[in-house]
Amino acid sequence: MTIVSYYVAQSLDGYIADLSHGVSWLDSIAPNEVVQSFRQPGDTENLFKYEDYLKSVGAIVMGRKTYDFLVQYGSNPYQGIETWVLSESLSAKAPLLPGIQLAPPSMDLKTFVSDLMNRTNKRIWIVGGGDVAAQVLELDLLDEIIVSIAPRTLQAGIPLFRSLNMTSVKNWKLTQTQITENGFVQLCYRK
């Protein structure tokens, strides 16, 4: 079964990037030795180790600002994984980083994600940003939220989700947690 997943790091005060859409605030820290963990019985995946998570991904979806960050970075770190950028402002003829495709602008997001779900039995990773993740959540397509909370505050930036336009409360089940020696709290919630 394909899982649509939002795997992300955030600051203690709820931001996934600074005001310039940068994540350099994460450069000097990373989760280290696990001091405490919990998994629901039967849950065998190690979802907090980035390399293991990436092996479970069959497609990646990102917004234009996340794509622009990759352009500044200079390459596509997801080579070998079907990777899509959602944008109304990129031209279909615009050159993209190798391995990245432009999602058809005429296709609505629900149809696009549903189409991806029919093409892979692996995870679809909503890489970012908070706007795309909010849209997928509002469409009730998001199955899993994996968030690593860093022991830092930014005081301003790009939130985990932009303001949501939801008419009902969604309940999530905590399936895994992990606390690291240097203060990261990692959480996995599923529908």
C-alpha cells in the first residue's frame, strides 16, 4: 500500500525554514545517539534514519520554493527517485535539474497524487514545503507525518503547515517516537 508521507525537520517553535527559505540552522546539529524510543507493536520500520526512510520512497513531490532551494544547492539529491515539482510559474519548457519533472499544471493536486499512488507501492514523500504539505493534508491525502523537532528556536520563518482551510478536525495516531542525546524529538503520526 502506498503511503503519502510528510517527512520534515522543524524548529522547537514550529518552523521548517527561516524567512529566506533556508535550512542552514540545521547544518550544525543533527540527531545523534538515541536515548529513548517507542514503536507500536508490529511496526518494524526505522523511519527516523534518513537513509532508511529514503529507501522506502518511490516518488517525491515538492513545491516551487523547495525546488528553488535545490537549484541554489546546485543538484538533485534524489537521483533515481521519481521527483516532481509543483509550480504554476515554471514554464513547461524551462530546463529543470536532472531527474526532476514538472507536474502537469493542468492537473489538480488530488488527481496528480492519486496518479502517483497508482504507479508506486512505495512512499510518496511530500518534501516541502509547508504550503504543499497543507494542500495535501486539506485534500485528506496525507497518511503519515514524520517530524524531527530540533532543539532550536528561529522566532520567525516558514511554518510546518501554512494556514489550513479544513472544516473538520483530523485525529492522528502516534506510532513511533525517538529522543536523541542532543535533544531532538522525533515523532511519527499516522491516520
